[in-house]
Amino acid sequence: MAPDELWRPPEASYTSLTEHLARTAGFPTYLPWPLEPGWRVADFGALGEPGRPRATMIAVHGASPEDGGVAMTVIAEEPGSGLGAHVAGTVHSDPGADIGDRPADARVRVGTSTVPLWALSTHEVAGDLDRSVLAGEAEGRWIWLVLRPASALLMLGSPWHFTDAAGIGAPLVGLPFGGEPPAR
């Protein structure tokens, strides 16, 4: 695999997730945890060489009372990898210039830390009203959340906790999989 190639399995499954976690050992794949009833893993991938990832992503599908079907993609990346911007469809590859100079728009738990997230503009790209994009920094890496539809951003008013899937252990066996990978 080329260093900048995104590896994704042909289908999201427990077996392919364990392969993904082996390829990305030492680099987090942040999964909303515990996964709410009715939610399932639809897609995941890694950017970089096996054993030397630069970014990971995982997409989950579920529902909210306000929006019905919702998709959330979580990206963790080294600065400059560009995966977050690619998946989010933003014009800037690094969110650094757009965050931190105003109060955070949301806060989530990543591991044991509370992480502030800032909304990023998508108004300069096609489909700008179909998603909300937030970014922040967790453990020295950028973390991006891409929510579809855009109004799903309201879900972050409730506490969300993200855990590195590699540290979950045996409960991953019961993780539900399925659904269409998110639009990119």
C-alpha cells in the first residue's frame, strides 16, 4: 500500500475491524462507546502503511429523535495527513486556522479527556448544507466529526464519549455492523 492510500475493507465486519486494528496498532480509531442501541458500524479505514498509520476513520449509523437516520464519521489524524478534510469536504486540509480563537461549539470525551470541538465552515464546497463538521485536538492529533444531516450536530448537546476501539476488548465481538459507507 502506498503511504497516502486509504485502506478500507470491502465490507465492515468484526473480522475486518480486527484486521484494521492490527494494521493501526498504536494509533487510535475513536469509536463512540458504548454504542447506543440501534447504532452500527458502517465503514472504517486507515491512511498510511500497515504499522505506520497517519490517520484512521470510522463511520457509524444510527438515529436521533429529531433527524431520523444519522451518520457520524470520526477521524483521528496526524497534522498534514488531509484525511479529515477529505472526508469532511472542507477547503482547508488543516483545521488549525479555524479553531481555538472562539469558544468551542461542542465538547466530547475522548478517553479520559474532555475535548473541545469547533464547527468548521463548509459553505465554499458543494453540498454545504448536508453535513456539520467539527474539529479539535485530542492527544496530539486532530479529531474530526462529520455529522449527516447537518442538524445532527444537535446530538452533541448530550454527552458523547469516544474510546479507542483497540482498547475495548471482548465487547467488540457483539458490535453491530452494516449500512452504506458515508458519502465522500
